[in-house]
Amino acid sequence: MSTTEQRVAVVTGAARGIGAATAVRLAAEGRAVAVIDLDEAACKDTVAQITAAGGKAIAVGCDVADEAQVEAAVTRIAAELGAPTILVNNAGVLRDNLLFKMSATDWDTVMNVHLRGAFLMSRACQAHMVDAGFGRIVNLSSSSALGNRGQVNYAAAKAGMQGFTKTLAKELGKFGITANSVAPGFIVTEMTKSTAERVGMGFEDFQAAAATQIPVQRVGRPEDIANAIAFFTGDAAGFVSGQVMYVAGGPLN
């Protein structure tokens, strides 16, 4: 594939937050972007922002944990934009609770969206990457992978994303495909807002308290994560694979 050819990027969970910022950033890098979320209509603002800036994007509704929907979505993307050779597995949900209060459904929902979703999307897209002799897969982990009270399901899923990433790197490297993971620290999103609500704090106070524990003395923004993802998806990152980058404003221990 020529490096001057417009590459097609797929970003899941891209209706808002980190996913939306990533879709916008990759479009600014010259990618055509498939903006995926559970509700296709919810993607319209992200797509509008990209197209208003002169980029190319389509909205795609897809439950990433549903095998048939994933296959249909990737087939549609290939037909409308071209073969997808960049994949950002960002879709995620929270079902926080302490272990003794957590239901099996809460556990399964988080595992299905994060791990099953990343597996299904990667499997569907890798065939196009192998054909192209080029691919970039970026999986969203989290600082919660190191353990976080009230998030036994989320922490396990995000730790799993790191092992998933390293295995993809080993399996797919010979085809010109890299796989890396970005692990955000505290980022201002709807997810962290819901965490503040869960612990009974106002969101502004929650952010201020978090900032005091971060070496750079501020909380992160979705754009901070999008910047890291943009690096991993670029042509210049072809010798970087199987890595986990913590983007957290400093070391976590």
C-alpha cells in the first residue's frame, strides 16, 4: 500500500470522549474514519466535526460484542471507505461495584464489550490489514489494570487488553501489523463523571482531588490520549509493537 494512499481508520466507542477525540485527530492526520458506536445517530456530531474540517467520515452503528454486527459493520466500512488498516478498540462500559455487590451480569457486560469486542473487531479487520501488508491496532487499557477498588470487572478487562495486545503483536507482526495499547490515567469523560457520582463527589471536586495525586498537577483530557494513539497508528511507528503506554501525567507508583 502506498503511504500516500488515504488509510481507513476504525474507531469504536467514538460518539464521545476519548473515542470522539481520537476519530477527530486521526481525520486531521489524513485518515478516512469510520466512527462506530452502539447508536449510529449518536455518532453524528463526531462525523460532522470531521467533515466540517474537510475530512471524510461515516457513522456506523454496531454492538462490538455481537459477532454478526461486527462482520456487517466491517464489510460496510470496506465498501464505503475502503479496506480498514487502522483499528482503535476504544469501546467500553463501566459497571462498578464492590465484589460482594457485583452481579454476574455486571461482570459479563464489561468483559463482553472490552475483551470480546476487541477480539471480534480485530479479527474482522486483520484480514484487510494482512492483504494490505500494513496494519495498526491500538487497544485501550487503563491505569485501572493495576487494580482499583470497586472495579474488579473493569480492572480485569483492562489488564486483559494488555495481554491481548502483546499476543496480537507476536501473531501479526510478520504481516506488517503492529499492536499497541494506551492506558489512560484520570481523563475527564462521562465515565469519570459517573465514577464521581458513584463515590458521592461533585465532578469538579473529584477532578481537583485527582490532580493533586498526578505529578503534572492536572487531570487528562481526551485529546491527550488521542495524541498517543495518533503516534501508534502512524507510519513512523512501524518498529514499535506490543507496547503499553501509560498516559497518566506521571508514574503511577
